[in-house]
Amino acid sequence: MKKIILQAPRYIPPFNEMARDLRIQNKPLWLHQKEVLAPYVTQEIELGPGERLPILREPMIVYRDNLFFDEFYIAEFMKQARKRGRAVRAAFSLSDAAFREHALPLSVSYTAAGNLYYADLWYYPNGPEADVEPLVIDMQAREIGYYHVPTYMATESGDLVYQVPLRSLIAIDSWVHVFIADIVFGLFARGARFEDRLNKDLSFKLRLLAKAIYEGRQLLECSELVKIGKNCVIDPTAIIHGPTTIGDNVTINAGAVIENCTIGNNVNISQGCQLMLSVVGDGTFLPFRASLFMTTVMENSMVAQNTCLQMCVVGRNTFIGAGNTFTDYNLIPSPIKALDGHDRLAVANRPVLGGCVGHNCRIGSGMIIFPARTIESDVVLFASKERRVIDKDVRYEDSDHHKLKDAYKHPRLYPRRGETEQFTW
């Protein structure tokens, strides 16, 4: 079967990069798509904007390259599509809580048709045709809490919850969708599938118990749930709870606490770091007491000591200095807004949400970043009397390095689409 890849040329702010090149689950999105579809296809064709589908009388799957989907969604989609034997297009209903609460807000990639929303994913059993049926795949969402808010802290009491799917598909139109794909549809979903299997598969439960007893570990620390790569150095006082995946050549020092994370290759996690429900990219360095909670850090970045990131996304090759705090909660109960697929501020449908830093940024020490604020790629910020609190989005033109005589030493690597370097010295 052939797969036809449709390009989504739009750049995702603040990264100034197409969705296909952003890292999701510590892989470029295009590579993740390729691996998920590998069992079904043998050839691929990539089409640029405006190019028409080739006229081929053979089975094919067609998708837009800004889609994140997992193997569980694709398996069910292909199973039902082949069973029908007709051309189908992926669709969602607003009754699907995961789609309604997390995928639809801030997005521009879905096509509304009555009470359904179509995604850019098709299956053609006999080549392209105009008559396409909607195929609604239930993402099997379940409500999972992540914060308990006391009544004196907010207008809404009780647990803040995510609608976590066991099968995932989401279009990446905003940096918030990177957060959703990595954390809610990624790590939370992995944990939910583990719990689901634990409750339904007695042999799996017994195997876990036997492994934990044999290794003399707690259940969540056994090697069935904590997958460790080659040449890793892990201090015996580090606490690692699964489901967690650790890559090759990773160093984890004394007192580190890691729970339900994905850690890439060549990562260095120093003493006293705390990581929970986070994705840490290849080559990342976390000095002592850095803290990540429900945060994505892409490859070759550094988060310095005593810095706390909650519900954030950090691009590649970025440095975040010591003692920075990314807040995630509006003190006055007003809706948090974030950049949508039209690059405009819109309600993010999240009561708590951190910030986003693009690629190749340098953030000095002691900054406070308000919820959902973005810092564009190639920006340099240092704390000063004029700016220590980031209460609005920071664009490249606002970068502090433009004030310095050595500004040319920090090159602009990620201009906006259609732009080149705007400043000369």
C-alpha cells in the first residue's frame, strides 16, 4: 500500500518551523508518522501545496504531515476502513471528550460538517475518489485528574482533569498542541493504557509482581516498567517510577526523582532534579535541582539550577538560566489565552498552562514568565530593571541581544516564513 503525504507548510509560532519538523515524543513528527505507518505501507509519495493526488488504482493512505497519531488509533482506523471496503476520511464527534476538550481548541485543521469534524486522514481502497464516507474512531477518553484545587484557591473546586485517550490523533496547529500530544495524548495515555491492561490482564499483573519480587523493587520501579538503554549511569539513590523510558548514555545523579517520563539519549540529570510526566530530548542537560512538571524539552537544551517549568514546551538548542519560574495559573480567574492556528490569541480551554520557548533561545536568570506567554526562536533575554517579568509574548524584534555590540555572535537560525535576518551590524 502507498502512503501520500500532504505538506502543511504553515510555521508554528514561536518555533518558526513546520509541525513535521518539531519533536513529538522525542522524535521529529515526520519520523514518528513513518514508524507508526510502517506496518501498513511499502512506498510513499510527498506532495507539495497545490499538487494533486496521483491517479493510482491501488490502496493508499493519505494524510497531512501536521498530524500526530499513535499506533493504537491507526490500527483501529485501518481495521475499520478495510472492513468497510470504501473510501473513508477520519472524523470526530463533539461527544468525544478528548477531541472536544484538547484537539479542537486553537486548531484550524479540522473541517466542520454537521455534527462531525473531519481530519486530514483518508483511506482509499482503489485510489482517490470523490465519494468519501466519514469514519468516526472513538478515542476512548477517560477522565484523569492532575491537580486538586482547594475551594479558597479558585472559583472551581475539586480535581482539574484531562480527558485522556487510549487512541490518539491531533493536528499540530499551535504550540499548545505539542504539549497536548506529548503529555496528555502521550505520557498520560501511556499510563492510562498501563492501568487498563493491569485491570484486564491477570497474567500481565502476575508477571509484573513476579518481576518486582525477583528484583527486590517496588512494582513501579521494576524493569518491566522502567526501560533503560545502554551505557547508562544511574545513582542508587535516584528514584525512578514507571512507566518510564530512558535512552542510551544517560547519567542520572544522586537524589533525582523521575516519574512517568520519556528521557532521550545522552541526557545528563544532576543531583536533586525532579521530573514528572515530562519528555526530555536527546542531549539535554539538567543541572542540580532543576524541576520539570508536565513539560517538553526538545533536544540539546539546558534548564539550569533552581528553575521550575510546569506545563511548558521548550525548543531545541535553548538555554534557560538559573532561578527562572514559568507560572501556569492566572491569579485572577480569567481564561488563559494562547496563540491559535491563525497566530491570534484565543481561549486555550485550559485552566492552567505554562509558557513556550522557541529554538536557539538564551534566557538569563531570575525571570518570571506569565502563563501561556511565548518567547520566539532566536531571542536572548536577560533580567534588567526594565524587564524581569514577561507578561506578553516576546518576538525576535524584542530580543535584548540587539542592544549589544556583539549581537552578530548570536545568529538568527529560525526566521519566520518569508523572512531572513532583519538586523545588520
